[in-house]
Amino acid sequence: MEASISGCPAMAAWLAANPDHELSDRGRHTLLNAYLSLTRQGAKPQSDAQLSKTDVAALAVSAELYKRSIKAAQSKILTGRLLKHVQGQMGDARYASTRFAEYKRDAALLNYNRRYKFDTYASMIFPYQFWFTQSATQWLIHTVDRPAMLSTFLKVKEFMNTAGSPDQALPQRLKGAVRIGIPFLPDWMEDSIYFDPIRSMLPFDTFLYPFERYMQRNSTLEGRTEYILNDMLENGEINEEELETALAQESGPIYLKAREMAIADDDELKFNAWDFASLLSGPHAPLQWAYNVAKGTPEEIGPFTPMSRTIKGAAGLLGIDLDRSPMNLEARFRKSVGLPAFDQWDDYRIDRMLSNMVAMNEITIDQALRAMIEREGDAYNEAIKKANFEFGIGAMGSLVGIPAKAYPEGEYLQRSLKDDYQRAWAKTEETGNFDFVNNFNNLHPEYEARLALWNSPEEKLRDFLKDEIWNI
């Protein structure tokens, strides 16, 4: 007596009606084989899957066979069949579980054994591109699979940017950051630091930064181009019709000429494919250095080693001026070849601290401007000490995985005057009366130090001498 897989229900019904028939045991064995075959033809079992209906039915048929088995050899054969089936199913489940675990591992930690020739060749120029490209790809896949995650991220980010007082005098570097009180910090640090929890936990901002930078550059370039076109109109180089056509079409020789002039006036607007790729993943240091030299901006060459930032930060927290220390061989070499001791922002950080010190009435505006020009003196040394301490806060935070930023009280006071300064100039341009600007300068002479931050050394010296002459 034989039964096909499709005949399992009929066979089960016949056995239930004729349990003691002389062919019933043979029918039970046939039904057991059919159930086990059905299980093997089904979906692969997962690690947390329940027994299938066919397995449950097979166990029920096996129980009947055990009851009717008289010889031990028959029970042993039946047990072997069941164990063989279970071991096969366990192997399938183990294989599926292993592959799923490997997928999850590779999604989180990346599998560097799965690099393609593209990765090999790209790594010759951008050594860390595999991490960026693969991480961005994995996040994109999981974001598409879980759109609610991206939606929640955007909502939280919007909340962080608009909660509290969104129009307060905060620099761009602190937008969306949370203020945390830290005891034992100096008074001029306001006993607090800032960090962005969203940026620390989720990498979306990191992945999107190159594209945001590119869009900001284009927006700035459009504004500068429009400003130059209006200036050309005032100088009689073009007429109103040509101006309107250039702005409407954003093309043509007049618009392109103004665009090229805007780029020539500001190195920050010179943004090419190499710059964009460098934001995605840093190139090999020697290649980047050669590119900076060829571009005529060797001052953009950053620290030679990754540990340079950490060492400088630790020294700053200890009050040590590492950039002028004879023990700092890297700084000595950089200075000998005409580079900044650490990076291109060395002087800016010191000048910004001098401006903050003026706002806090620690030094006078005259002392700050002299220090910015002469690069020496007590005020200059104190500004270096404070600037290094502020730098150390961020460096040590990055070392432990929590990028922290400081916001000195002096910088807050200076930034709070920005709106008043802009209103004074708006009224001056509207009325042609410079009393508004002069009154602001008389009330807030410390803001002159803030304005000097973006001036070249020659412009600082010229403005300082001009003020000295007028004060005679």
C-alpha cells in the first residue's frame, strides 16, 4: 500500500478509521515519509522558528509506531530516521542563522575581505574610502528599509535646532548642540561645554556634509556674483537689461565673467572635484600636501600625524604652549619650511581669544590690536594659553568619542553685538548719516577687535595706525 504526498490527508483518515488493519503499520511508515518529505520541501527553518505542521504530524505518527513496535531493532531504526531528519533541519537552520549573522556583522563592522578591484585602486589615493563608501551604502539600505528611522532623525534634528532660543548668538559650530555644565572649568569658559548628541550617535550629518558644503559654496557664489553684477551696473560697465538677462539665465559672458571674478576674490569658492572627494574621504597625506603646494596654499597643510591634535589638546589643558616648545620637533620643522606650527587656524584662534578678552575687560582694545600685529607681549601670551585650553576641550572630547566644543563668555558677548552693528550700518546706508555707526563704535569699542579677526596683517596694521593718528 503506497501513499503520495498529496494523499496524506486521505491516508491519515484511513489509518484513523482502521487502526488495527494488517497494513496499518506499513501505512504509518508511508505517511511518516510523506510528512518528513513535505517538511524538507518547505521553507528553510529560522533559528527561532516553531515546529512545522508536518513535523508535528510526523511526531504523532511516530508515537503510534513506537506504541506498536515489539522489537527494539524496529524502534532503533525509527529513532535513526527521526534523528537524521532533525539533524538535516538543524544544519539548514544553522546555515541560515550563520549567514544572517554574517550579514548583520558586515553591516555593522564591514567585511574588508569583500573588497573589489575598485576598492583596491581607490585606496591607493583615498586609503579610508572603503569605510566611508560601504558605511554610507549600508546606512542607505537600512534607511530605505526603515523610513521611520530617517523621519524620526529629521524631526529630532529640527527640534534640536529650534528648541530654546534659536535666534540666540550661537556660532554655527554649536547649532543643535546641548549645553552641559562641567565643574572646575575657568570662569571665562562659563563652566560648560557643548556637544551634539545626534551627530555623535548617527552618521547622517557626516555623510551629508560634503554635499551641504557644496550647496553652501554654490549659494555663496551666487550671492557674490549678483553683488559683482550690481557693482558693474553702478560703474556703467553693463546696463539694466544686461543685468536682468544675466541674473535670469545665470549664463552668458557677463554672468560668467562676474562669476570668475567672485571665485578669484575668495579662495574658499575655489571648489573642484578633488576638494569634494577629499571631503568624502581624506586622501593620502603626501598627495594632499602636494596638491596644496601646487594650488599655492601650502598653509592648508594640516598636522603631519593623527596624534598631533591629541598631544596639542592635552598640552593645552595643562597650560603648555606646545607650538613654541623646543621639544615639539614637528612644529620646529613646519616653521622651518614656512608652514604654521600646527595648522592654518593658529593665528585665528589666538586673535579670537584676544577679542574675547577685550569683551571681558581683561585687556584694552589697544592692547588687543597691538598683540594681533606684533604677535608678542603679555596679552598675546595669555591669549595663547586660553586658546590652547579651549582647543584642548575639543581634542580630548574627540579622543573619547564625544566631540565637545567650548563657547567662552567673551565670544558670546561679542556675537551679541552683531545685530546692533548690522542695524547701525543699515540705518547709515538708508540715511547716509554715519552718526549711527559712530555711536555704535563709541558705545562698543571692543567690537573693533571682533571685526579685525578677518583682516589680513597688513589691513590690521593700516587700521591700527589710522586710529592712532586720529587719536593724537
